Amino acid sequence: MPIYEYRCSRCGQEFQKLVYGQTAVACPSCQSPEVRRTLSIFGIRGGSAPVASEGAGGTCCGAGGCGCH
């Protein structure tokens, strides 16, 4: 159940929403269903501090704490 970031096409409000399956999403400010999911990064925990994911080309945790090394 991921948390997605959205932007309302009507009023421009940016917000996050926990989404279950194909749940319809509406803007919390103006209630418009005209929302767009935006690109966002996700964080993973590696070692003692959260680290942003760098995708396929980078290191996943830097310190090896997540077991990827």
C-alpha cells in the first residue's frame, strides 16, 4: 500500500495519499478528481540513517546495511 504524491489539475494543490488498490483519488482542497500522480523518490533504510534510492546505476545503501553488498 504505497503512498503516492499527487498534483491537482484544477487548483494546483500538491498532496500525498495512501492508496489501496484502485482507490479513486480526489484533491483534499477542492475535491476535484482531476489529479495527476507525480514522480517521487523513495527512501530505504541502510545502516543507521535513511538513504534515498538512486535507482539501478547507484548504490542502494552505501554502507551495506541492507544486505545488497
